[in-house]
Amino acid sequence: REIQTSKINIERLTKMIPNIKEMTQKDLSEFSSDLIDLLAGCGIALVILPSLKGSYLHGVTFKDGKKIVIGITNRGKYADRFWFSLFHEFAHVILGHLDKTEDITEQEEADAADWAANTLIDNHEYSSFVDLHKRFNRSAILEFSKRMDIAPGIVVGRLQKEGKLGHSEFNDLKTKYELV
């Protein structure tokens, strides 16, 4: 509640998505204050929350007066999870899920997950990449992530999530954040 923000401006948030995607390639110390300031300019207060024991919660979004609050937990600490969770919460804002009086549905959760995955990595480009590489190697992942203008760990995370890589493969390309 103490975080000062501008008026809610979802159009501005939408326009800033490419700038935020570029931040995935930077160290946490390089982008954190810029991200917080950028979101505040869109009417969003970003809050980092401790992981709740026994909970699978990665993020939460709600309106609080004249601002939107996005809370991201430090659960898992992998940067790819942080970015996916943040973009998932952006989806709830951009897709209008916060304007409802009833709870978010399973379909809206699925829509937010799809929006996040496809905004971080263009779905058409990703499908082509997967079709081209039946087996993935480091150089292919690095080249694709550079072309998509995102951190390679995000590509690895998606490949792992979809079962195209084992959960221990290429983890050295994934960054961990110490979120406090």
C-alpha cells in the first residue's frame, strides 16, 4: 500500500512488454529497480513475497484502490519461473480478469498461462524450433534465445515443462534469483 504508482494504464503496460522481455537477459541487480519503476508508471505495484510453505503459489494479482498489486513469490528461485509467473500475472491484467466480481476460472488461468508462454516465446517460432530440433543442444538453445531476445533459461524452462528436455538438462543455462 505504501508503493506509489501512477494511474492504472493497461495500454502502457502492453506497449512495455518488449522492454520487459529484454530485461530477462540482464542480471537481477541490473533490472530490478527499472522493472519496479516501469510497472509503477503503469499503475502496478510489484511486491516480492516469501514462498508460503506447502503452497504452490508463484504469483497473485489484485486491485487495491487505484492501483494493481502483483505479488511474485520467491518459490523455486529460478529466473524462468519468475518471468513466467510475472507474465502470467500480466495476462490477468491485460486480458481483463481483474475486472470481474467472481473468481478467476480454470479457463482464464489456462488462458493466462498460454498468453505468458506465447508472449515470452512466440508460439509459431517455438513450434518451428521444436520441429527443427528433435534433440536439443546448447548452441541451438542459445541461438534461438538470442533470436527471441530472451534469456536462454526461459527456453530451457519451457522445453523442460513440456517434456522435451529432462528436468536436469541444461540447468546451467538457467539463472537463480535471490529475491528479497
